[in-house]
Amino acid sequence: MPPQSLSRILTDWLILLLISAAFVAGLEIFHLPAALLLGPMIAAIILAAAGRAAPVPKQATFIAQGVIGCLMAKAIPLDLLVEIGRAWPIFLSGVVSVIAVSVGFGWLLARMQVLPGSTAIWGSVPGAASAMTIMSESFGADMRLVAIMQYMRVLCVALAAALVSRMFIGETGAAQSVIWFPPIDWAPLGQTALLIAVSAVIVNLANIPAGMMLVPMALGALLQDLGLMQIELPPWLLAASYAVVGWGIGGRFTRTILVYALKALPRVVAAILALIVICGGFAYVLVHVAGVDPLTAYLATSPGGADTVAIISASSDVDVSFVMAMQLARFLFILVTGPALARLVVKWSGLDRPAGPA
């Protein structure tokens, strides 16, 4: 590689790191959700639009996705699955209702030609935003537009959930400080690293779409609940993984896609706000049919932002198990049915066309 090219790459990476740190710090000041991913993603978008995108190694992206998969596995304990099974009619109706309305708004955005078909569907389905964004690329959607839709919804849902929570109980509590470099339990960390490495081999052999996130998640959840391993994810490792995923998404943006996204944004936000209001209606039904308290019902039916909802729930007087079980049930449902659901909606509605601007 010519010295000038290497010098430019190093300069671009230094600029990217500095801008990423600045955005993360700014987002954290206002306690905005997913700051560790959104900050790097915004920084990468700025550099990409300026023609200075810093290349993210494919191996780093694979490892980062594996770490996120392990994080999801850690959030699927057996007791939550038992909670879902015990009251499955309530969970099934709540999950299907929210997903049906979300997909309906995605279909509407596609029919209005605000966004291409598969992109609109993947951007609209509620689940873990990072998971939906990563999976969408493997199923023909434009990952960049999906990311904008998913994280815009995360932001709107987080703000709405926080406001509703304060209406019922006042302040939701101060944000907890993070110890970035705690003492490490090396045996579980080694097991986690081995899980990611084995998952990479399986994904390469089986060519599984979005496999570097899904395989560690499935294997990790199973081995964890069987007591065969303990997942260890230090905060610094999670922060680095979120940054890598954010850089990978943001680096793909161009000026054309930014103009396209800005034109679509008002209608996308309108759809998100309408979805939040309708899900509030579902919460009202849960209160009167299942006897769930209002704040628990609202947080359980919030369409996305499960991590933010978890934080608000933990500092509120609600049934945390019910809230997280409903959020988990919806994520698992989307995980299993999402690809087929997106294909069916796109096929039935005649929206199968290219995934958007280059």
C-alpha cells in the first residue's frame, strides 16, 4: 500500500474516532438510547458523505455481531420463557397485534413509495433495533434506511415511555454510572470467545443469513440455560462492538441516500408516532381485559427499544418480568417469522423492487 494511502486511512480513522467520541458524549449527556451505536454511526455517515469513509475490516464486523448475539443470549433466561408459557394467550395476542400494526405501517410506507418494499417492512418491525438492522441486509433490504427507521423509532419510543412513566410515578431515577473496566472473570470470557469462534465456523460452513448474530444467540441461550457456560461481556467490549457495527452501517451512506432518507423522514416519523398511539390502545385493552396495571401494560406493548424499556421498568413500580417477557416474546416471534413475513408482504402487495438508492 502506498505511504500516502496508508497515511490517509490512518487520518480518516483518527477523525472518525474523535467525531464518534464527541457524538457519544453528547448523546449520553441527554441519556439518549443506543448512544454507543448511534454516535459512531452518525460520525461514519458524516465522513462517508464527505468521501472519507474509513474501511471497517470484515473480521471486526463479524466479531462485533457475535458479541451482540451473545448479549441477546444473555437476555433470554429460562424464567422469562416460563413466564411466556404460563400466560401464552395474553402474550400471543399482544405480540401479534403490535407486529401486525407495525407491518401494516411498513406496507403503507411502501405503497406510498416513501420507501422500497422490503426496506419498509424490516424498518417497521419492532424488535432489537441492532438485530433487525443486521438481519435486513441478508434479506434484500437497504440496511442504511432500515437503520434510520429502527433507531428513529427507538428514540421516539424511549421518549414516549419515559414521559408516560413520569406521568404515573414521577422521575424514573438517575442514570447509573458505568464501570468500563471492571475485574474480568477470565473463564467465562474465554467461553464467550470460544462460542463466537465456533459460531463463525458454523456460519461459514452453513452460510446462514445474519448468522454471526443468530448462531451465538441461539447456542449461547441454550448453553447458558443448561448451565454449561456463563456469558461474560465486559462493558468495554460491548462499547467497541456497538461502535464497529455503527461504523459499518454509517460507512455505507452516500449523499444520494442521505437526501433520500431526509425526504422520507417526516412521513416515517408520522408513522412511528401513529404506531406508538395505537400500541397505547393495545395497552388500554390489556388493562381492562387482563387486569394488568396501566404502566406495566404500556411498557410491555411499547413497539421497540427493549433495552430502554428495561431500564425504565427496572426503576419503576411495574411488573418487570411481564414487561420483559412481552418484549422478548415479540423479538423471538420476529426472529423466527421476520424473513418469511417480509417476503410474503412484499410479494402479496407487489412491492418487490430494488432496495433503494445507491
